[in-house]
Amino acid sequence: MAQHVSKGARFHAVTANRLTDGEVVYFSDQGTWVENFSQAVIVDGAEATEALLEKAKTDGFLQVVIDVYPFEVIADETANGFNPASVRELIRAAGPTVRLDLGKQAATSS
């Protein structure tokens, strides 16, 4: 697994960057790539994470996204009941940190 997964981590999601515009995207339970972390499918355990990663890397995925990897999420009272565990993934989910009027955080603060 990728460096973004710590040993013993329980819950995971899969992320990538969309090729057309570089946007951070997440693999959904419909088998599509979505921009909003709250629509990401969350799995429990290492085996389920590997299976989700393989599902995300289906035929033709390289024509849509790049740098597909799993990352750890933690149970929370927000979004879809989970939040990214690392600062890196929190920033990727929200958007730029220098301008709060841009990115995904701008849409949620209005």
C-alpha cells in the first residue's frame, strides 16, 4: 500500500487527481470519481482497502485520473461520518490554504 496508509489504520478511502484539470477526486461507491470527499466510499480493513484500490484501477482509469492511492480516514461527526486523518489529505479535501475564498472551502463557507 501507499505511504499514506499507516499500519493498523482501520478506515480508508481512495483518491487521485483528475487529468483534465488536476482536481483532487475520490472514488465513490458508484464506481466514479467525485470531487467531494463526503461522497467517497469508505472501507474498513486492509483487505477491503486493497479491493477498493483494485476497483478504482479498472480498465481505462489512466485516461481519467493519475496517482491513485488509498489514505487513512477517521470516524467523525462530520461529512459522511469520516474525515481524512492526515493534514495533507485534509488540505487536499478542502482546497488551497492561502485563500479561503477559493477551492472547496469557499463553497462550504457561504
